[in-house]
Amino acid sequence: MKKIILSALLIGGAAVAAQAQANSVLVFGDLGINTAKDANDNKSFGFNIHPGVGYQFDDHWTLGVTGSFGTNRSKPKGAKEWGFSNTYTAGVFGRYTMPISKIFAFYSQAEALYQGQSDGSTASGSKSIKSNGFKANVVPAIAIMVHKGFALNFSFGGAEFETMKVSGVKGTSTHFGLTFGNQMNIGVSKNFACGRRHKGHHMKMNHGSRMEKEEMEQDSKEDKSED
């Protein structure tokens, strides 16, 4: 529950940045934290973060880099050391955004990533098992515009394919999955305009409130008067 609430808040904040603006930098991300202890005093802890940054070169398309890091740890009752599984990814993404109304927008994001994993224990002298591979996924989502480039993003699963090879072990495992409707993620995003608006050129917005557009038009008039 803690993970769901925190992820919702962070992703909600990130989604605000999803609104499409040509010649802008998109920053997004989500974060999750969870802790638990059962009736037998077995403990577990989890943390994951997934940030990204990209350049939106027109009103629909954004390209950039993204990555993630996560750790899951557990410690049985009476144990002194934690068992862990650390994962990370790094790669590129492409996002296509389509407005639905002044407030809502639909977007689909595809990612191609290198991934790695390390499983082991915090006990002194113990060796971890390392794995690496490739991961690709496509996730459709809905963005709700909040204010001036901030948006909340909601996704409900997607499609993913991944390969993983354990170091020192022959063979590579593969996995393909569809998670539509099986999980929900909430994220936050923000668009930052690149430099000063140019005379005679307005940052186009596919969606957003009428007030935001009026504010941008007023800013453009002020820029012209300064020129």
C-alpha cells in the first residue's frame, strides 16, 4: 500500500509534464518504496526508480534516454544478513503523444534497454550471481494536464520482451508478456521550453487549458514588444 500511494503521488506529479510542446525538454519518472514485516518477523524491503529525459522535436514525437534501478531485500527471522536482488536498465525511448481534449492526452512509449541483475547476500565474503540481457517494452498511457507543462501519467500495463543470461551459465532465457489491465503505474512529467521563444514562433500545444494558451499568447506579445 505504501508503494502504491507513493508511486501515485510521484507519477501524478510527473504526468503534469506530459503535455506536448515542440522544442522542449521532457523530464519524467516514477518511484516506489515498500517495507513489510510478517507475523513471523520476516522482513522485506523494496525500492525502485525509473527516470527519463528526452527532447520533444515536434508536437507529437519525443526521443531520449531512460533507465532504472531497483532493489528487493529480505531477511528471515533470526538472520543477521539480508538477501538481495538488484536490477538496473539503461537505454533509449520514443514517445508519441496524441491529444484527446484540452485536459487529457494519450501517449504510447517504447523503450529499448540493456538490463542487468545481481543476486546475493550482504554476508561478508559471499559472491553474487550476475546476469545481463536486453529488454524492450511498449506502454500506452493517459496524461492529465495539471499546470504549465506538468502532468500526471497513468498506465495500465503493456507488452514486454526480454532476454537474460546468467554469468558462467550456458544458454539464454527469454520472456514475453502482456500485462494490460494487470498492473497500474502512476508517474509525473514536466516539459521545459528550450531557450527564449522566438519572435513570430509560438510553442504549439496539442492540449492544455485555455488559460495556459492565453498566458503563452500574452508572453509572446511581451516578447514582441521587447524586440
